[in-house]
Amino acid sequence: MATFAKQMKTFSFKDILPNDQEAISLISKWYSDEWSIPPEVFQPRIANPSPNDFIFHINAFENNAPVATGGLYWNVGLFKVFPEYKKFGPWIALLYTLPEKRGRGAGTQLLREIERRGFEKGYTNLYLFTNTAEALYLREGWQTTARMIYKEKDTVVMMKSR
């Protein structure tokens, strides 16, 4: 019996810098469309970075076109409702893939890139929360640490150790 391995595309990655207004505007539109995050909330966060807020934010590209984005953060929205989670971090956050590109490996490769960079920076534990992609993170070796209702959705907090 022959077996066939699914070939995963290769994506490239680029840091989003404070002066990259085109990328920041695009990401802001994605977040507004997906999660109703107003651009005036996200744009200043990247354009005027604080070391107490985020560590880095990157885009994934396929054929020189941005298809996914996400970053490593100290502050995440979960803290507004569950402040006890502030003692954990850093957090992989705002991981987003264009709907038409989902299921093709962009999100997985972006996740791996963020993990790699986070562990390279010396962090031994990374955290995230999700109400949509638990299966993806479990496949990638993440462990469930808590479950709660957040924004009226079943949400899981997960951790991955070096």
C-alpha cells in the first residue's frame, strides 16, 4: 500500500516595524473584519510599541503576498476579564490567516516561527488562548491549562514549554 505525505508550502516571514504603515493598515483591516477590533486600537499598538506590551509581530507571505499575521505579546485581551493570567507570558496572540488561505499551512508555519523566535529569545514557556483553533495547537504539542467562557465562547488557555 502506498502512502502519500501532504506537501506543505513554504512561507516567508517579515517583522512588522512601527513605520510600516501599509502592513499595519492591512493587519488592522484583517482584525477589524475578523474580530471587530477597531483599527484605532491596533494601529497605535504597533506604530508606538511598548516593551511592556509586545515583543514582535510578523506577517507570513506566500508568493510575496501577505496571507497571515501574529505575534508574541505581554498583554492580551483575556486579562480584562481574567486578570489572574497576567502572571503568565509571553502570549502568542492575534494569530490570523486570510479565510481563503486557511488549511494550507500558513497558520501552522507562522505559529512555528513565532514559537521558534520566542524560545530563541530565552522564554521557556509560551501561552495562548483560543476559541477556534484548539485542534491546531494540540497537533503542534500545546497543552491545555485552563478552560473558561470568554466573550460568551468556550475558550481554552494553552501552554507550550521549550
